[in-house]
Amino acid sequence: MMEIPNELSYSKDHEWVKIEGNIATIGITYHASDSLGDVVYVDVITSRDNLNQFDKFGEIESVKAVSDLYLPLGGKIMEINEDLNNNPQYINDDCYNKGWIIKLEVNNLDEMKNLLNAEEYKKNLE
């Protein structure tokens, strides 16, 4: 069964966001990881410059395809989940916890209004 945690926000591109203060933890949703199949590599743009909402911030490679990753919120990448270098399967096994991809210092929390809540994200998948 597909997991869509209520406490997270979602982009139409299947990224999830967890906000703590002005830090956003970002990953891809269960739906995205399930669609991709086995993830073999995650490449994140290492530039620490300010990025805008919905800018590409990397790529995720699976046995099926390479997909672009887009920022659900604008800001500065503060941390990259280094565990994914040796364990990209965390994205398939535990996308909402161990499989997070980046932590972002958010420029403008008002951009949250451009994201979906769990209910809206579910409808977006139908």
C-alpha cells in the first residue's frame, strides 16, 4: 500500500518536504520510488548557491530510468544525505526517513502554498 504521510507537503513532481523551522528535509515519495524501480545512484547539484522553487537540484538513476529532481522550495542546500552514496536503496526501502536526499535552508516559507497536502497529493495521483 502506498504511504503518503499527512505531516509532509508534496510537489506535483513527487518530492516530499518536511519543515522544521526554516530547514526543509526533501526526498522523493513512495509513488516516485516505486515507479522508478531499484534506485542505483543519486546525483545532487553540489552548488550551495541559492536555488529557486522548482529548480532542478539533481538526478536520480534507477535500473529503469534517470529522472530529474526538482526543489519543492527555494533556498540553499545545506546538507546532502551522504548515506545514499553507498546505500541508494534507502530511497526504495525507507523514502521518508533514511532515504531523504537533501536538507535545504528555505528562503521563503510562503512558497509552501504552492505545494500539496497529503489529501491533494493523493488526488493528484488518481
